[in-house]
Amino acid sequence: MSDKKQFTYKDSGVDIKAGEELVESIKGVVKDTHGPQVLSNIGGFGGFFRPDLGSFENPVFVSSVDGVGTKLIVAFKAGKYDTVGQDLVNHCVNDIAVCGATPLFFLDYFSTGKLEQHVGYDVIKGFAKACKDNGVALIGGETAEMPDIYSEGEFDLAGTIVGIVDENKVINGSDIQKGDVLLGFKSSGLHTNGYSLARKVLFSKHKVENYVEELGSTVGDELLKVHRSYLSLISELKELKGVNGFSHITGGGIVGNTKRILPEGLKLNINWEGWERPAVYKLIQEIGNVPEDDMQATFNLGIGLITVVSEDQADAVKAKAKELGEEVIEVGNVM
């Protein structure tokens, strides 16, 4: 009999049984996001979704893919894993909602060095919670165990959203004109952008568990605030006369994102003093001596969504937003 050492897949760092157990454990929370349009349950080779196209004249599918970025490192430090999945879903939902689309279904990708059951469950539970909150079906995903790519306790996430809009209701900014007003709506925090700078600055002075008076919370709790979904707000406002465009404020800040929807020849005039910035941005700028230009180009600075509105309809849109319980901030106009 040979005494040559045997190597199994598990010896190499991949535990197939652990993956199967995770899939089994999440079946309930995933199925809870399914409506009658979903024709399959978790575990098959693909997710099946039958959209109701009856109310559309010329339906167009809209999709987007994204990740969470280095916000994950804060989650690793804090040992809190049930919010980052929500971040990803909400970010993706916002990206297609600003185009006028209604999200239909979401697919996730979760990769790690060594699969830890409780971590995987919490992450996917976060996906499912946000999907349910947004009326989106979580119809599929991939869990990959990849030893030697990730350090111990680390993982990465990506997600894809698919939605639908009638072609004549696509919102792309083409109606924006000189004089249009920029109405801003508050973010819930940093959302999912600017974390490489935020971490470098804040963790140079504080630990994730440190309570900071100016924040009214620990550093970890502040940085792990869930990226807000604007779907319900956008769904209401897009039906109003004079709403010419929406901008989801992500990497690149207010100007970097909003200029993407401006017709040629127009530019933005932002009143940077027009609202009170949340304490976390003041703290980052103070500790890191961060230049104002960098702050504006990196962070949402407390504004997560901008609606571009015709000047003569701005008051009506403000009134509707306030009726919905939203604080409206006039952040500038189009020049």
C-alpha cells in the first residue's frame, strides 16, 4: 500500500458540505422574497422570472451591477455582517430607479477564503431583507470558497439588479434645461462610497468600537449605516410634471454623478453652504485635513439623491416630497 499523502478538496481549503449547508439554511429567507413571477427556488442552475408585461407598450429591461467596496473592511473589523448585503441591494436598486425603472429581481455573488456559516447567513439575510423591502425577488446567487485569495475572515460581494421601464418613460436627463432646480434628499450616511479615505482618516485616530461624541455613536455604527433606498420616493416623484432627471450620489460626489445626466452645454451651480453637513464629514475633514475639493469629489456630503426639476414646478415637487415626509434641500441649479 502506498504511503503517499492524499490531498482532498477539503484539505485544499474548500468545504463542499459547508456550502451545501449554507444553501439549505438560507432557503427560507430567500423564498420569502419570491412572488408568483418566480418559477424556481434556490438550488438550480438558473433563476426563472416571468414578468407581467401587460401594462407596458414597449418594455425595456434595465440592469446594473455593483459591489460594496471597502466598506466591507469596516464590517470585518466590527464583526457585523447583516448590513452590507442591504447596502448592495439598495445601491443597485437606486441605480436603476433613477432611470425610471421598477426593479424586478436581484442576483448576488458572495466569495470568501473560508466559508463561515454564520457570516454567510447574515450577509445573505441582509440581501433578502433589502430585496423584500424593495419588492424585489432574490432569484439566484453564487457562493464561492476561494482559499489563498482572501485573508482570514475576509469576503467580497457583488450583485446584479434587473428592472423594467416603458421606453417612453425612461428618465435620462434629456429634458433638463438651463434654470432647472436641483432638489436634494438626505443620505443615511456615507452609503457605499468614499470608504478608502474615510477609513484611512478615522482609523488613524479611532478604533471601530470607539464611541465618538460628535457622532453620537461608535465609529463602526456610523460607518455601517445602511445605504438608503430611494425607490419609494422616486416612484412618487417621477410621476410629477417637471421632474426632468434623477441622480444617485455615489462615487464622484454630487457633481460627478449629476453631470452625467446633463445635456451638452449645461453645467451645475452648487451652493455648497446650502445645507448642514452631517458630523461624520466634518470629523473626516478635521482629522484628515482633507481639502474641500476632495471632500466634494469623494463623498455624498449628506445628499444621496438629487432630483432635477423645472423651475416653475419646483414648489409642487417640494410640496409632494414634504407630504411624503421628506426634507427637501435646494442644492443649486442648472446653468
